[in-house]
Amino acid sequence: MKQVKRLNVAIVGGGPGCKAIMDMIFAASLSQLRIRLIGVASTNPKAVGYCYAQEKGIYTTRDYRDLYKLKDLHMLIELTGREEVANEISQTKPDHVRVMDHVAARLFWDVFQLEEEWIKQRRAAEEALRGSEEKYSTLVENSLTGIYIDQDGKIVFANKRFAEIYGYSGNELLGMESWRLVHPEDRDLTDEIRAKRLRGEEAPSQYEARGLTKNGETIWIVRRNTRIEYRGRPAILGNIADITERKRAEEALKESERRYKTQFEEALDAIFIADSETGILVDCNYAASELVGRPKSELIGKHQRCLHPPEEVEGEFSRTFKQHLREKEGHALEGQVITKNGEIKDVSIKANIFELKGKKVLQGIFRDVTERKYLQAQLQQAQKLEAIGTLAGGIAHDFNNLLMGIQGNVSLMLMGMDHAHPDYERLKSVEKQIQSGARLTSHLLGYARKGKYDVNPLHLNQLVEQTSDTFGRTKKAITIYRELAEELFPVEADQTQIEQVLLNLFVNAADAMPGGGDLVLKTMNVTHKDMMGKLYDPKPGNYVLLTVTDTGTGMYKKTMERIFDPFFTTKEREHGTGLGLASAYGIIKAHGGYIDVDSQRGHGTTFSIYLPASRKKVQKVVKAADGVLKGTETVLLVDDEEVILEVGQELLEAMGYRVLTARDGKEAIEVYRKNLDDIDFVLLDMVMPKMGGGEAYDRMKEINPDIKVLLSSGFSIDGEASEILQRGCNGFIQKPFTMKQLSGVIRKILEKP
């Protein structure tokens, strides 16, 4: 059969008529006319037909003569309705192009309308004659869901989407057993539902089951099926949709929820969830129950204010929290919670709002920072004590220098004075006051951890027994119990300083038991492992533990926080200086040990002291000789304090020595170098401007390796002095010292071979 050639037409005039003709040409019902529109011309570029042509991608022009140039143009349809335009077209068009004027076009349109109506009626009749599967084939093939017919357990019809879901072509599916498209674990389910449908029994109208694709991949299918008659026999008409992605999303969501629930329940931080509008708690984890000491059943349904102390709910914290949530969601905020038994805990809170099951909730993550804040407070306390200790040490040093000047002059005045002299007793009284002042500075130096003077191995049990016996004789109302461990490790300590610590603790205990009570003293050998959980980090090794327990009034927490502060006391002014426990703290720290206190108001107090154990053997103490020892050697006296330099020179000369002086380290080196052969001994101050005693000693020792030097300082032997002694220096003497003390130390150094 010869193919009908397509008629190419163009329209002149872009008005509504143009659009109507175009719709007619584009209509599927007129496709048998084989008309193709290839161009539109209009002097009005905004005309509806002109614009419609542009939307359809058809060639447009404002000059109809341009249409003559179109290839294979067969006909022009003139729709302007203007006679002059029609005449001009007739005169100018190419000979092979025919013209249809607007009258003929209207007639063509009317004929088309009749034709279209006739076509519709004819097609309706044709479709009525077709079978049901042909009637709906277009709809079925273009469906977004898979449609199939299962008859006798085989696929007898499948649309394009059904085939795509399983990865087959349409022809591959026809005749295939339907069970092959079902996952083995779900075949019993699908067979049972199909059988019930075929028997007319009640069965789920929609259900989910897994399917198998051509390449063996498992997919999820939602099915809707019904019983039909297909070509005179029963069959199943099914409609399916691939819900694999939805199932994966659901599983991912479930897995996410499972992970969240696991993390939620196992989180170390306490997590509370409350309704953001009402503040009612809707959930909490195990750590949250532990934090406040209440089971979840007691918390759910309660208002979140039950977690906080009343003053925090009603006070500034509540306002701060709301503002914080608005401005800094997710950032930490400090607060407090109250436990079931009334204990207050410090917490760090992070809060945020999110949606849970369609409702906005407030999630609060609480971290218990009670211990951290306590440690921070302890650190601040330690830093404060360190700073005050430095200040106290400086004051004690300067005060000792002043006392040295007074003591030196008193010693000179007493030297050779008859006991019957009217000023003798007054001077002895001044000397006692100087000793009292020296004891006060020793407290300050003890607190500043600069109080170790003469360190030797000693038995702590023996010291505890002697000191407690002496104390007990003055406090008859106090019963002393001693539980002292046998074979206690020795400790290296300054006996006088440790005695001072013990007496300070005993006096403190006695003040807490004004009506009498029990004082329990215990010693035992321990290691650093027994000190775990303390606020300090002990060095590994063995320690000796001494506990001093009283049955007194105990202390409040606020008092315990300041108990080691210098000048802090709960006693009346005339009964305490506030330096006793402060010096005890410094002395124990200076010995490399640790001291802490545990007390509760109304239940007594326990002080615990840990001192490093020593492997050295305890030596017997040899009593020093009495009286002032004299000599004739030459001494270089070095000190930056003018008054000490003057009185020191007089003291040494009164003892028979020849004295040279220097006011700082640099001058001392020059004097020593010039008088090297004459100087037998150097009395060297530690703290001086320009050059200190340590550097001066090292420089003089370079000049003479056998030099004999006695260090002198208002500070103690601890710190730099001990380092200089380790470098070979011969001895140390603490200011203020008496003439007798100085003479004994000098002779000991000079007479040592």
C-alpha cells in the first residue's frame, strides 16, 4: 500500500483562530489527515496563537513572506480575515503553494468537529467490542504499579511495571510459575492467600511479602489481589508496588532507634527527657535514676522541677536556664540536683529540644561534677595555700633577720655580764622573747614548707609516745589510747618539727573536747596503694600512717575547707593564732608527706598523716657541749643586712676570731680571692642582691676546693640550702641564733679533719 504523503502547512495570523487550528492539527483524532504545521506568521508577537507556536517549537515570523522560504511548504492558511492580505498572498506566493482563506478554514473546522464526533462514536463502539484486557491496556501499561494475572499458578499477563520490578522482560514472565517470584520463606503465605481468594474465602486484601528478582536479589512487595474471570476461567488479578526502599528506611530507622535506645540506656551521663511545654518527665535512663537515687517509675510523670533543689527551681538558675536554652542550646550549664535522701550534687547540664513521636521534647544530659568541683576547690585551696606560704616564708625570713640583729646585741651585752647586774634579768627576758618570736617564725616557715632544719631517721612510735605522755600529764580529763604498730618503718624527719605537728594536733583535739573525751593515736605501715581515692596523687612507695582521732564536737564542711589556712581559727583571739594547723600542713608537705582531715559535726575529727618510710637506721643523738667555744682563725662574714653584718662581726670577734666582711656575693669572691691564704672559714648568707649565696659558694669553691663554709639564712635548710649542702657545703645555721649555737657549729666545722 502506497504511503500517504504528509501535508505541510503554515498559518498567517496569530490570533485565537490560529490556536484553534493548531489544536485541531495536534489532536490525535485527526492524525489520519497527516497534516503537519511548520510555521506561523503574525504582526503581533504577543498574539495567543503566535505564542502557542513558539511554545510548541514551531517556526514563527512577523513577516508572512518569510514562510515562503520554508522547505516543502504545501499550503498557507490565511486567518487574518483581511482581503488585502489574502490578495497579496495570492500574488506573491510560490506557484506550488496553495492558499486556504479564512472562510475555507472555518468550513474545514466545522467538518473536523463532525468528523471528530463521528470518530469518537466509532471508537467507543470498537472499544465496547474489545475484551476487558484490551479495553484497559493503555491504562495498565502506563500504571506506576505492577499489574498481573495469575491463573493456575502461572503468570498469564504482566504489565511493563510488573516486569521492571522483578527485572524481567514481559515475554520472559508469560507462562512462568508465580511462586518463582516469591521469597522461599514467604511462599506458604502467598499460596494460602491465593487459594483462599480463588475459593471465595475471606483473605487479607493487602499484605506484604518478600520477592525474588531475576538476579536473585530480595525485594519487598506490597500486594493487593482479587478473584476475576479471565477468558472464562477463575484467576487472580494482582496489583503490586516495590516498597524495598521504604522497608530499608524503616529498618534503618528501627536500627537507629535501637542504637539510640542502647546508647540512651547505657550512657554514663544521666539523660532526662521531658515534654517541652509541660515539663513533665517522659523518660530517663539508668544513669539518671542512679544520679538522683530514684527508680524510673518514680520519675516518669513527675515535673522536671523535682530534680532540682527548691531554691534553684525558684531562683536565678531557673531564669538562667531558660535564657541559656534560647541562646546557647547544646552548651553546658552548671546546676544542682537533689537526690531522694536530700543530698545535693553539682551537675553540668546540656539541654536541647527535638521532636520525639510527633511531640517536641526537652532532653537534658546531666554529668555529675561534684567530685570535679571538689577537686577544683581543693586545687584552688592548694594554690592559695602555696601563695600564702610564699608570702609567709618571706615574712619569716625578714623577721628572723630582725631577730638576729636583736639577738646578737643581747648576746654581746650578756657576754661577761655579772648575774647581779640590774640589766641582766631584763636582757634574759628579751632573749626569751626573741626565742618566742623565733618559734612564731618557725610556724610560718613550717606552713611555707621551709621548716625542716635537722633531718634524721627516727622512730615515729617513740616520738608519739613521748609527746602524748607529756601532753597527757597536762590534760587529765582526756583519755589517750595508743594503737602503735610493731616494726613500724623509720621515717626521715626533723624531730622538733614533727613534735610541733603532734602537739598542734593534740591541742586542737583538746580544744574540741572541753569537757574531756578520748584521743586515739594509731600508727601502721602502708603503701601508696592504700592512699588511692585521696585528693592527692602519692609517689609510689612505702609510707607510715599516723591517725589522730578525737571524740570532740567535730567540724562543719565550711570549717574543714579552711582548717589549714594560716591565721584561720575558730577560737577566741587570746586563745589561738591560727598558725598551728597551718604550720602542721606545711611541715608534713615539706617532709614529702600528706595530711588530710575527716570530720562531721557532733561525731569527732580524724587527722591522717602519711610520711615516706625510710630504709636508713635510726642513730643515737649525741648531746652538744655547753658554753661558748672560742677560736683564733680568720672568718669571712658575708651578709647584705648592715645590722647583721655589724653585730655578727662583733660576735665573732668576741669569740676570738679575726673578721673580714662582704655585703654581697660578688664582693665576697673578691675579698676571698685577695685573702685566700688567710681566710679559714666563711659564714655565708643565702639571700643577697647581685649574687646569692649559692652562686658565691660555687665560685669560691672553684678558687679553693677545700673551702669551709657555713650557710646562714632567715629561711630554713629546705630548698636551695639543702642543694648547696649536697654540693659540699659544710653546714647550715638558722637565724636567729645565739652566740653559743654559732660557736659550737663553727668549731665543729673547723675541727673536722
